[in-house]
Amino acid sequence: MNTDRVFGTAVCILALLFLTLAIPTIPDDWQHTAGTYYTVGPRMFPYIAGTLCLLLGLGVILHPEGHNKLSGLRIGKARRGVVASLGLTLGYVALLEVAGFTLSTIAALVLFFTVFGERRWYVIVPMAVGVAVITKFVFLKFFLLELPAGLFDLPI
Amino acid sequence: MDMFLAAVATVFEPANIAILLASTAAGIVIGAIPGLTVTMAIALAVPLTITMPLTPSLLMLLGLYGAGIYGGSISAVLINTPGTPASAATSIDGYELAKQGKALKALKMALIASFYGGLFSVVLLVVIAPQLAAFALKFGPAEICSLLIFALTIVAVLSGDTIIKGLLAAAIGMLIATIGADPMLSVPRFTFGVYDLYDGLAYIPLLIGLFAIAEMLAQAEESFTTGAKLIDIKDIDKDANRLTRDDWRRSVVPMIRSGFLGSFVGMLPGLGAAIATFLGYAEAKRASKEPERFGKGAIEGVAASESANNAVTGSAMIPMLALAIPGDPPTAILLGALLIQGVTTGPLIFVNHPDVVYTVYVALFASLAFMGMVGWLALKPIVQVLKVPKVLLYPVILAMCAAGSYAIRNSIFDVFVMVGAGLLGYALRLFGVPVAPLLIAFILCPPLEESMRQALIKSQGSLMIFLNRPISAFFLLLALAAIVFTVRRQIKSHQALPSNI
């Protein structure tokens, strides 16, 4: 089956679910406060967006172009690279709130560098520590923006 | 004339020059860091201006404003990660040029176009501010709605392989934009009890995810082979990075046109630079005799988008000064900063505070000149980032993006949104669906929904309000024409438009 048709079908199914299941969850108690005045409710725009998605999804099914970049993922090494990156990214984000920005960034960078083949410790360690500490310092001291402190609440 | 000369003398005092220099450099850096916005930079700087006299405080804020919008183009060109939403369109061709070893050329054009766009809009501000502000007042909800529909349509139809995929990306963006409290009645939509969703999804994590994280995942397909550079160039090729006569020939008209477009969008309250840049880019592509070059490293694409986004900086001041209506979020903060200084804007400012008006004019010119100088000096050092191996560069970008996404609302939820948007952006890329229309639809939809509902309430539900008003009908006709002409062009040429947006 043409990949565009698969994509179009997925969009149509999601749009249908959105139109039939998600939109009815929008509360309609606002109508009690609107009184007799004419107004346009909060469901109008989601209906427009969902209907457009459904129609354009159908359009993709009916006029598949087949321009895609899926072929790159047929190579096992490419798939592994994407999965490893995604896994490390998710792990890093999950760790942020627990370990704080500094520790989790150091850990994530060390893992990233080593998983993708960097073996020089004199590059890995200073880069990981430097990026984590400098980013936190700049955000905190120059931009006055907090970054996740984590359970350990390191001063930097 | 005396007031003008007095303003020049004040602005060019050594202490004020130092402030302008520092704020311009800071603006470029902040703009280049994904997640840190111009609005945030100006908001953070306002408390510092409270104890300052008027001129240095204006110089600090205006320096940050113009330079910050230009700074966004640096990361857009070098690492395909727009520093600000206003530079999202710049990355389309800028990054392609960088991949061809012409990053310096793209950055030079971005700087020149930014300078031109800024200059054009400041001249407009000086020459016809009150008249233009009066014209902008003719834009009611119906006109704003039609203009936004036109902007959305033109971006969507010109963005992808096919019109359908471009429009579909825009529809997905509209759908995502409906999450959170609705803009008129504050009724929660699709929040499912999750507190973080009540304000909707923030656009910065979405922008970072769609561009930076998706790019990282795409690069990970090659597993970041050790030693591989983002762009494998040993030294910057000077000849390839020189702006040629041909580059100028291609870029001048789109740049001028985008200056007009950006200035026009800037005048209209609530729109801003992100919309201007996509409109400028899409219009340059539509008008081009070789639209197939766009998305593959067209220098005129960089010129058009950068001229449009910086043209907003001066023109957004027009309604702010003449009517006390800010054109975009940064000018809303500037309005507050002026109030702190005891200056009330509005029609009477030209009578009561002409000195302030002249100071604003001179400060805008001076900040543009400094943006040009600082930006030019920084070009070559900045390009060196391309020499960092990918295996080191992308994890560092990830850390910066996570920090930027978190800092927007101090919410770890936004960092997860960034990752989710990255996955969505990567998946859409795989299926050849452009992400630019999705982002622009997401940004446009809150004002679009608001203006559409306001117009319909005003007309008691009649859609004729969009056709009975001449300006509104004009924009709807333009949107229809854009679809018809693009379909005709695609049928005629039997060739697909570039897909790498």
C-alpha cells in the first residue's frame, strides 16, 4: 500500500475520533451565562479544524504523491540511531525534574557522546560538565530564569 | 529640527552608545538561543530601565528588540533551529545554503535584509505614522479574520510537495491550537483535567520540537558518526560565500516587497513578526519565476523572510505611538516601559512629547546601525559552530533546547511537549508533510478564532460579513486566487515543489 495512503488513513481515523469523541467533551454550560444574546460557542473552531483534517486526509488518500523519506529508515543502523536518540532524549527529560538540570544534563551528555562513538574522556567530561554548568549559570544569573533544581537542589 | 538634533546629540553620548552596543550584542545572543524570545529579553530588561533616564532606557529596549529578531536567523541558518518564531521561515533556505557550505553568504544576506527591513519600516514610521495608524483602524474582526485566512492559505499552498499536504499540515496546526481555554469564553477544551493544558501548548516548545528535535532525529539516522561535521567544510570557501551580482538580482525585489508586507503586518495589532516572515517568504516564492529553487537554498528566500520580520520592528511602533495600541508583544512591553518613564502614547504624543517621538526615531536608526555593525563583526566567528562534530553539537543543542523550553513557563510539561513536537515533526518529515504551515497555523489560530467569532457575533451568524466588507472580501479573493494559481501552476509544470520545509 502506498505510504501516503497509510498516512492519509491514519489522519482520517484520528480526525474522526477527534470529531466524534473529543469535541463532545467540551463543556456546554457556558450557554447558561450567554443569556438571549447570539454568540458563537467554543466548539465551532475545533469542528472546523477536525473537518479540514478529515477532508484533507481523504485528499491524501485519493491523490497519493508518494514523496516521502521513509526509505532511510529501512537501514537497521539508521533505525537504531533514531531509537537511541529518542530514548536518550526521553530519559533525559524524565530525569530533569528528579535530578535537576545540572546533574541530568551531565549524565545525558556523557551518555549521548559515548553511545554515538565519542571515546575521548578529555572531551566528554569537560564538555558535559561545562555545558551543564555554564547553561545553568547563564540562565540563572543573566536571564534570571530558573531551571529544574531537582531533589538535590544544587546551587549551580 | 532643533529637537531632532537634540535627540541625535543625546543618543550619541558615550554612555548611551555603550548601552546600545551592549543591548545589541545581548539581543543577538538571546535571539540566537532557541527558547529565549525577544519578548522575554525586553520584559527582563524593563526593571533595569526604571531608574534610567528616558533615552538610555529606550536605547536598551530598542537595541534588544531589533537585534533579537535578527539573532534568531543565526541559529536558523546554522543548525536549522530558529532562535525565535520570527526566523522559522529563514531556516528553510538558510539551512540548505549552510549545508552547501554557504552559511556565511546566508548570514550576510540575513543581516543585510534585516537591516533593510528595519530601515524601511522606521522610515515609514517617521514619514507617515499617523496616517498609517488611521488606516490600520479600518481593520475590524472580519478584516483581521480574512487577512489571517489569506496568510494561512498562502503559506500552506506554497509550502510542500502538494497543496493537499501543505493544507493538511495547517489543519493539524489548527487542531493542536484548539487545546486549552478557548479565547473568548475561557471554556477548557481537550485539557482532560491536566492543569498544564489550560493555557494551551506554548509555541516555543512546539517550535523547538518541530525544528530542532526533529532535525536531531533526522541526523541520528546517520548515527552521528564520530568526526562528522554538521556541514563538512574544512575552511570557509570565500568565493562561494561572497554575495554575487546574481544573488543581489534575485534578492532585491523580494526584499523590497517583504519590507512592505512586514511593515503592513506590523501595523496591525496582535499579529507580529512570525506571521510577517512566512507571508514574506511565501510571497517571494509565489512571485518567483523559479519557485522550485525555494527550499533548496534560494538566497532570495532568506532575504524575503528576514526583511519581512525586521520590518515589523519599526511599523509595530506606528499604532503604539500614534494610537497607544501595541502592534505585537514586544511593543506592548515597550508601551509599559514608556508609561513607567511618564510618557503616555497616543495621538497627543506628537503634541505633548515631540522630544520623545524624535528620540524614538533616532534610537531606532541608531539601534539598526549598531545591529548592522555588531552583526557584521560577529559573522565569521559565529560560522565556526559548523566545524563542531555532530556527535558533540546535537546533544549540546538538546540541553539548550530543554533549558529554553522549561524556562518559558517553569514547567517540565513544556519540555515533554518539545519532545512530542519533535516526534511529530520527524514523523511528518518522513511522510513528506511540511512543518512550516503547522507552526504558522498554530500561531495564527488564536487571533483567527477570536476575530472569526467576534465577526460572526457582530453579524448574528451571517457569513456575509466577510464578503460585504471590501477589505475582507479582497483578502478572501486573494486566498482563493493563491489556491487556483498554485493548482494551475502544478498541473502545468507537472513537477513537484520542494518538500524540505
